[in-house]
Amino acid sequence: MKIAIIGGTGDQGLGLALRFAKIGEHVIVGSRDLKKAESAVDLMKNLLDTNNLPNVTAMTNQDAALEGDIIILTVPLQAQMVTLKSIKDHLNGEIFVDATSPLEGCLGGKATRYVDLWEGSAAERSAEFLKEKAIVVSAFCNISASSLTSIKENVECDCLVSGDNHDANLTVMELAEKISGIKAVECGALENARIVEKLTPLLINLNIRNKIKNAGIRITNL
Amino acid sequence: MKIAIIGGTGDQGLGLALRFAKIGEHVIVGSRDLKKAESAVDLMKNLLDTNNLPNVTAMTNQDAALEGDIIILTVPLQAQMVTLKSIKDHLNGEIFVDATSPLEGCLGGKATRYVDLWEGSAAERSAEFLKEKAIVVSAFCNISASSLTSIKENVECDCLVSGDNHDANLTVMELAEKISGIKAVECGALENARIVEKLTPLLINLNIRNKIKNAGIRITNL
């Protein structure tokens, strides 16, 4: 299964790419600019301390969307729509994981506040725009980039997964749990991303308050 | 310190009253109807397996608000404003803990969805209405009533505390951590209740999905 990470050169995307590359998954690092994607793959080689990452490929976002069996979107909110528009025609009904957090910081405000989107959540915004071109699942938006890039440590955070297609949710949960430390929790329909995405600014707030970079959450008593 | 629980006969209020009574705190169980408050205290005696609870008193909400050194509001959203109106004149600058969750279920909808309040959160609604009559702190809204009333077990949930007065937050955090298993996490200003309160419908959703009654959350890496 080829995992295409759209916006794979940002912290969150690079972190996911690193984690999946480390365990031998086939990863495509996508970027608007092919050279940036290639630089990100070079950085991954450094961070993974290897000259050779045969399972990782750099591509433009469009090619990544075309080649990927599962697509993960990791761009900031202000880049979400323009990125979706640029790749929509390259999708063909794949599982599309939206990891966008609707942070007010993306609009010049505070990263500790959310903004309300008309569709209810960033993931529902993707679903409304992509329609039958993808099966949208919300996941990974609470997992800190810092936790993901600290590749020697477990990620101490649950991955809350919401989506209208149960089988697609299960596929994403299985993928998420390949990352050491992550436990995946199915939260039901995609509309629940309205709550899950809003947790991210709270975790950023707790990071700032406590001078850390990796506050996460665990659901208890499951 | 006398802890007055306004709406102390509901599940959440009774659970908090039980936990505080069990550790010897002075608790006032408030209700619109004094007889209901008295019945709740009788139920507490049964659940705590004692004939004698000298540290627990039944009162009307008004008297409870007047007598309490710290006030905890545990009513459903549809009763919040009418309750606030009934007790406002009996407050005198005390710490006022709002544990209200803005569940759509309170308006005939689903308990797994939130409603947006004009003030941003139920706690901010209390603060706007009570003005200088109280120092409002948001806390306890994520702690399941079932966990609280299972008095022999630890409460496996963090208590996320938000409020504009840091000292008041610390007082509430200290109180919360008297309950076995609870860890209190300060989340900053009262506006953060907008996120924290919205977690409750997600936890209710996870309860329903997993056929449990006590899903909770823990913040990791603090």
C-alpha cells in the first residue's frame, strides 16, 4: 500500500512520513514543488541515519495523489482548499485522510483557538469538495509533529478516527497503530471531526503553558 | 470550606457530593426542592453505607448558594439560566464552578453533539450573567457521573480547569485532586471551556459505541 502524504514537507507530514518509512511502508512525499519534496526525502535520510530509503519517493502533490493508494493531507488550513483543488482530478475514490486542524493561527490569530468552518470541520470541508473522488477520514490531527519526528520515542497519543465509511476507518486505524505508541479510537461519523479537530488548539495551549511540544491525549476506560 | 452543589440531586452533582462527602469535606446538597435534596442525602447515606453523614447538609439551591464557600453548578444546559437567575442574589463573590456541558441532547437532539452558545461556552454564559457576583471556573464537565458514583474505584479522568483567575483555578484544581484518581490540568483562561465542554459529547459517543459509561481523557506528556 503506497501512502501518499500531500504536504509532506511540513512538520506534521514529514513526521508521518518518517514514522511510516521507518517501518518499511512505501511512502510518497508530496509537495507543490518537486525539489522541496526531494529535499524532504534527503532530510528523512539524515534523520533515519541512512543513505538509502528505497521505500520513499518524492513527487509533486498531483503525482502523489495519482500514485497513492491512501492519501494523507497535512497542510495548514489556509492551504487546504487550494491543495484540494490542485489534486482533486488526480484522485480516484481512494481513502483520503484529512489531518487539518482549524487553528485561528492559520488566519493570523492564535494557534490556541479554533475557527468555525461552514462545513463543521476541516475534514467535512474536504469531503464536501472531493465528493465521490475520495472517501474522507479524519485522523492524526491531534498527534504533535514533535512526537512524530522524535522517532526513537513512542507517540503517547491516541489517534481519534472519524469517518462515514467504517471499513475505511478501520484501514486508517490499522495504519495509525503501526506507529509505535499510537492507539487508534474510532469516533464514528465524519461529523465528529468537529470535536476532534478542536482538541488540537487545546493541546497547543497546554504545550505553551507547560513549555513542552508533545502534549497528547489518551481516552481512558475503553 | 463548605462545598455547595447546586443541582446536587442529578447524577453528576450526586457523584461529586459522594466523592467529597467520602473524604470528609463539608458538602451542601442543593436542589430546587428541599425534599429532593433531603432524599439525595438519604441516598448518599445508603451508597456510603452509613447512617450518619454529619458533614453533609440538604438545602434549597438558594440557601446552598448563600452558605457555600465554593459553589459547583451541575445542572443540564436547559436548566442553567433559570438556576443562575434563582441564585444570583445569594452569591457574594465566591468561586463558582460551572460543570455544564452544552449537549444537543438538552434541546431534544443527540447527547453526542454539542450546541454553540452565543457566549462561546456554558461557563462563559455563567460568567457573563453572574458578573461580579462570582469568580467562574470551568471544571468537572468531562468527568462521567458513572465514574463519580462508583465510589470504590478511581476516577480515570483528568479534570481540565479553565478560568480567568489563576488563584481560583488553583483552588478548584486542589479540590478536584482530592477525588481519587483525578489529575487536574490548568487550561488557562475561561474561554478554553469552549473546547473542554465540547469534549463531553465525544466521551458520551465513545461510551455508547463501546457500551461503557465511564470513558474519560488523560493529557499525556505533561
